Amino acid sequence: MRHLLTLADYTTAEIERFFSISEELKRQCQQGRREPLLAGRVMVLLFEKPSLRTRVSFEAGMAHLGGTAVFLGDAGLGKRESIADFARNLDKFADVIVFRGFLHRTVEELAAHAACPVINGLTDFSHPCQALADLYTMREVFGKLAGLTLAWIGDANNVARSLAIICGKLSVRMTMATPEGYRFDEPALAWIREQVPELDLTVTADPAEAVKEAGAIYTDVWASMGQEAEQAVRKRDFAAYQVNAALMKRAPSDAVFMHCLPAHRGDEVTDEVIDGPQSVVFQQAANRMHVEKGVLAWLLGVQK
Ligand code: CP
Ligand code: NVA
């Protein structure tokens, strides 16, 4: 049995297998075929933070596969009952648990005590399902991944860390334009280097430099969930890091714009860019479900 807490735990071949299963399930879905591969199976979504895409993509994906999802929002994890006891109860009812929350060690503790697979649906440390959908989307757009460059403009956050890991595994170059003070610190960089020594990563303070050879220009909110108190300071510190039409012009003309969403329009991205012809943000969102269906089929053993 495997969990999906970070993509660092998966080989390149396993990630490529997720993609091939997802591709087949997406093709079937678009033809109106929804094979009940997970009939009778139950997913529990245990969420400490708000969500649109993660919750709905997992619930809808589970329904497509013939299974059922149970959403637990304010269930008192670690307060009403310990994290370990949550895991030891939920695995009696559920075949898979998806957790979204603050501390990464919470999802690690759930996984340590659950007798069923646990999937990380975002922690402060990583967002593996997002990064899977993102590289799957780049593969759809460009027909390949190796040799492409993904330019990250903004905070070195959970999404950036997951992208760094998957870029390393799939031979995508990564450039990051991030202000001082918001970059990966030394321990974070050392961890990334240890997990993916093959990653070609460049860090700069200059967004124009970062995007000049980019196939994909990716940004995220300047203040992630849990950092709301830093919103004003971050808005000031990231002011020069907006992805706007002027920045897009510094990139190759076939570059796409990516964002995990939700977007703070007018901050990290302008309407013109996110609604413009280069934007693939809703293709990314759609692929969350297709890729998660592939991951579920593999983790629950109905696809090898
Ligand atoms: N991108 C993403 O994870 O969206 P939600 O926060 O809405 O789930
Ligand atoms: N970095 C953002 C991603 C949201 C999908 C956050 O953690 O809030």
C-alpha cells in the first residue's frame, strides 16, 4: 500500500504511469464512458482549509469511477480526537483518505496510522496533486515535457516545491523569479537537491530573466492560506512580480500562462493575462480530476 504525501516518494516511471492511466480515463470520460472501476469504494475528504477544485475534483472523480465520497470539514481533527485515532477510525469505513490542511506532519501522522492510502490534498509543504495536473497539462499542450522550461514567478511556496520535485523527475527546467526573503531557504533547497539532484533550477530576482526561455509561466497567490496576516506586506514585496502583458511579451510567443487557482486578479496576475489566449488555467483545473482519477485507480490497485 502506498500513500501520496509528496511526489518525492514516486519514481519517474510511476509518475509517467499515473499520466498514462489518466490519459486513458480522460479519453473514455470525453467519449461519455465512465467505467465503475471503484464501485463500492469510499473516499473520506478531511479538510482543515477551504477548497473548490480539490474537493470537487476528487468528489466528482470518485463518482465517475462508481465510488462514494464523504466530506468532513470541521471534524475536530486533533482537538475532539487525536490525529492517530482519526486515522484508525476512518480506515474502518474508507478505502482512501484525502487530507487538506496546515501542517505537513498532520498528513504524515494520518498516513502513519491509517491502514488505507492517504493522499495529500495540500499542506503548507506541498501540493502534489496540483503539480501532477500541471505537468500533465504541459504535456497535453506541448506533446512532450523533456527540455521545456517552467518559469515560476512569485513565492517559493507549497505549489512551487511540488513543481520543483516533479520538474526534476520529468526533465523540465525550472526558473524562479522570487524576491529575497521569499525564496527556498537553505534547508528547503538542500531537501529538493537531495530528492531530485537532476533538477536544473535557476533562481533570480528578475521576472523578465526567468521567462525568457519559458514554455510555461506560472504564478500563485502572494499570500497562501494561513498567511492572511502578511497580505499587506507581501503585496508590497511582490509588487514587481505581477504576471502582466508586458512580462508575457518577454517570453517566447508560444508560452502558456498557468496558475493553480484561486487567483487574486490584479495582484499576481492581470485579467488580460489570465483571460487571454495564452492562459491554460481552466485546462489545468479540469485536469485535476482526470489525473486524480488515475492516481486513485493506481493507489487502489485497479490499474497497475
Ligand atoms: N488549486 C487548488 O488546489 O484549488 P482549491 O484550493 O480550490 O482546492
Ligand atoms: N499556495 C496556495 C495554493 C492554493 C491552491 C495556498 O496554499 O493557499
